[in-house]
Amino acid sequence: MRLRGAGVCTAGLAALLASAGPATADSIVSGGLTRQYEIFRPANLAGAVPAVFLLHGGRGTAAQLERFTDFDRVAASAGIVAVYPQGIGRQWDDRRGPGVQSDADDEQFILDLADRLAAKGLVDRDRVYMAGISNGGLMALDMACAHADRIAGIAVIAASLPVNFRCDPARPLPAIFFHGTADQFIPFKGGRIAGQFSAERGNVVSAEETIDLFVRAAGCRTRDSQPLADPSPPDGTHVTIYRYGNCRPGGAVESVIVEGGGHSWPGARQGILLDYLLGPASRGVDTSAELWRFFEGAAHTP
């Protein structure tokens, strides 16, 4: 199998290990194009409920991300909807500038899809969250920077802001980040995306700079840390959660740092092959459960 840089994210390779889950496939027309997505809505839900849009990485698919993250488990337990949009050509136009992976209007697609599901009474329009990994994480950042008034919060996994990317969220926004310090595709300390490959995919700032921008936007003034218990048996990773407090109304920020973690969705069912290609995912934290815990908590914080 020939690797293709940062486009080869965890979700993109998950097809080697996983099949599609129980979500229902559907489509909408956005920007004159028929766009695909999958949706998981637990049985016996009544009325509009919160939704998490989960954005696959480059070269990934909606079905692979659904199976890989096991987020339907969280959605079923919480009584929420999970939506898995599909990027054209398995890529997102994350507006990174040089190295952009797609020229589709994905911002509009995501907004149109949220409006469509809200109009059908399936989703609470005021509680639409974005979560993404790699190229999908960059897309989630783009949505927060450009459309903070339309989304309720973001979860960014294995992604950082592009260099020289203008980001000025319209309001304080709940944001949680998951970064591995050994990520070779989106470097933890910033630099060239997938620098081990020859193709130009742009550059990112450090994880710290990315988080700090959202901390400032939320006006947070304090930070506490919570080391989590190491996995048993050990997998070489150590997880610490940093929680920022005394934020402006509506703002909340957390950062999950995985020492020794790779370009991965911590807690995902990754396996030996993906550990080798992307670095360990860490079993020290369940990203799918953790991001919803954060979103739900932020929704009930004044």
C-alpha cells in the first residue's frame, strides 16, 4: 500500500480493519453537487436532539470513521444524533492555503446539511457540534473560525491551525483538543504537514499556539491539569487533561495531551498495523466519550 501523507489519517486506513456500521446513508444537494452523508439516530428518540458531525481524515470515508471511532455507542447512550459527512474525493477543503486537499465548498455543505436535518426535526439547530481528525480536524477548525455563530462547539483530533490562517471566532466557543506529542503527520510543535513525504500539504502552527488562540477567544484565565491513569497493560503513552477556567460566558476549553501518542483518535480500535503507520492511539482515554462529556458539560455551564 502506498502512503499519501497527511491524507493517510487514521480514519482513511481503518478500512483495513473495519466495515461500515449501522448508520443510514443519505444525500443532499449543496452547491449544485450531490453530497453524501451517513446518520445514526438512536431508536425511540422524540423531537430534535443535539448532533455531533464527525469529519473523516484525508483519504477516509464516513463509514470508516463511524466504525473506527465507535461514536454510535456514545450517541446511543446519550440520546443524540451522530452525522458522518463525506468529503468529495475523500478530502475536505479546510482552507489551509498551500496544500489544500479539495476545492469543494465544504463549509456550505456542512451548513446546508445541518439546516436540512434541523428542518426535518431530527437535530436541534442550536446544538450542532463538529468533531474531526486530521484533514477533518482542520475542517472543524475552519468551521469554528468562520462560523462560530452556527455551531455549538468543536473537538479537534490530531490537527492544528495552518500557518498564517486568519482565525477570529465570532463568539467564545467550547473547544476540546486531542494531540499526540509523537504525531509525524501534523507535528505537535508545528511545521510541515506530513513532512516525511514529498508532496506539498502546507504547514501548521504548534498545538500550543492553536489551543492558545481559542483560550484567548474564550477569555479563560486559569488552567488546571489532571493526569490520567496509564493504560494496563502499558502502551507507552501518558495522558493529561488540561482544563481552562474562568472563561467568558459560552466559552470553554480543554486540551488532552497524549505523551507518545501518534496521528490517531485515542481510544479507537486501531490495531498493530495502524500503530506502526501512524503511531499509537493510546488506550488511556476514550476520545469519543470524552468529547461528548465536554460538549454536554459546556452546554450546562453559564
